[in-house]
Amino acid sequence: MEAEAEDPRLLNAAEFQAHVEQSSPAPWPLPNPLHGATHHNIGTPARPSASAMGSLSPEIEAARQRAATLRLELTKSHAEKSNSEVTNEDLMDTLHGMISKMALKEDIETSRLETLKELRSELVPLQEGLVRVDNNSLQALNETKMLHERHVTVERGSAKDFDRVGKLESQISELQGRLKTLGSARGRSNDEEEVRKCVAFKGFKAETAPERVKCIDAFMEQHFKEVKYACVSHEVTGGFQNQKMTDTSYVLFFDKFTADAKLKEIKADEGNLKWTTQAGDELKIVKRKTKLEKRRNYGLIRASEILCEMHAEADVDIKWAERKVKVKGSDAFKQNKTDERGDFCGEFSSIRFTDR
């Protein structure tokens, strides 16, 4: 016959506590940790430490302190009454202790739930923020990819455009050079065509245009009466609205052959073919120069002036036949056949050409 079960009402506090622990169901066994590391089941969150829970909820920390205090009092009560007889008062105290522990457990559970609720309420905005950050990051990544693709497309287009612009600039430069050469050639052609028909009278000073015409007409009437010529004109400088006559006037013949022939006669008989103005100034009868020849002569003269600022005037010499300017016998400035001005050369190559 089986032994009758003990009546819990007849047990003291210590025996009742042991009876309760023995009658409680055994807990589920913990899973074996892998390689000594703490392991938790899938989907089961790790149990937070007491310090972490206390820091999360002051109510839980206070409840734990009350539980520790209650355990200490129960231990002391059990030690004091372990050898004394159990009374109804002791049973009531034990029941009150059990009720207190149950209430304390409910308080802890309530505090835990409140803490979880607060954590979830705090985590919801954080999760939403993380979602927004993730979406923004994805959008930024897509925009960066699109920007990179556009940048690559623009770079390729820029390379093509740069090549096209370079070719276009080269063609324009070439065309401008051709037009400039063509214009210069036409200008020189027209200028030379008229200039080669002229004989210049150089040396006028204060004479007016009519006085110059009268003077040259008298020369032609006296020495070349049989020769017909187109007109007598004058070389001028300055703008169209402010032109002034130079010291040179000229006779324009109908062809360059007549002009060349009369110029040779004048040079061959310079002693008898001299001519002076009404004021008594002697005129020099020479071949009229083209604009290019004047610019070339100006280049030599201006180069000599610049060199005279650095060296003694006696050391600077213009060689017209060679189209050079020399300093102490060394070439300092020279002109090629196609140069309108020329360049400094040799040890004088660092000198800068400046106009007056």
C-alpha cells in the first residue's frame, strides 16, 4: 500500500519550501554550447544581464532589491524557527510570504513588459529611420550610377567635340592664312602696279598741294615736254578724316615702262636735271616706294634707333643692300625677303622690337 502523501499544512516553512521545489516540474534542458561559446536557439533572444535590465527599467531593479531582501528575511526566519514547533501563525506567515513572492513576481513581469513596450516604442522610429536610410542609400547609389554614366557619356562627347573643334580651328586658321596671303598679295599687286608707274619728288616742306603741283608741272614742262602723264599727286599719312601730306609728291605716268625710262634719264644726268622748290629747297627725284618697302625700311631704321639706345651711335650701322643692322661688325638685326619688319638675331635676339 502506497504511503499517504504528506499534508502540506503540517509542514514547517523549510519543509514546505522543499516540498514546493520537489513538486515543481523539471525545466527544459539547455542546449549544448558550440565550442565553448554561448549559444541560443534560433529565434530566441539572449537573456539580458541583471545590470542591463536594471539600467533599462528602474522598477525592475527596485523589485529585484525587494526580492533579495525578502529572501534574506525568509532565511533568517527559517533559521530561527527550524528547531521550534510549527504553529498556525507560522503557516500564515509562510502563506503571506508565498503571496508576497507571487506579487513580487507579477511586479517584475509587469515591469519587464512595460520595459519591452517602451523599448519597442523607441525601436519603431529607429527601424523606420533605418528603412529610410536604406532607401535613401539605395536611391543615392542609383543616382550615383546614373551620374557616372552621364559623366562617361559627357566625357566621350567632349572628346569628340574637342577633336571637332580642334579640326575646325585648324581649318579656320588655314583659311585665315590663305585669305591674309591672298589679301596681301592683292594689296601688294595693286599697290605695286600704281607705284611702279610713278616718279617721286622728295623734299617738300611747307608747300601746299597746288604749289607742289605747279612745281612738278614746271619740271615736266621744262625737261619732258613731249611725255604725257596722268596726274601729280601726294603721299599722305593719318586717318581718312585727318590726312596730312608727307614731304613726297609724285608724277603718275600711264605705264611703268615710261616711268622707269624717265627715272633712268634723271639718274644719268643728275647734274642737269636738279630741281628746287619756290622756297629754294632741293628736291630729290627717286623711285616711289611701295607700302611693303616703306615698312621694311622703317624696320631697319627703328631697329638701329633701339640699338643706339644701348650702344654708341658710331657702332650701329645700317646695311641697306644686305637688309641688316650691325653693331661693331656683328649682325644684330636682319630682314628676310618676305619679312615686313625683321627680327633681332645673335646675342641681340633677346631685345624686343617696339614701335615709336
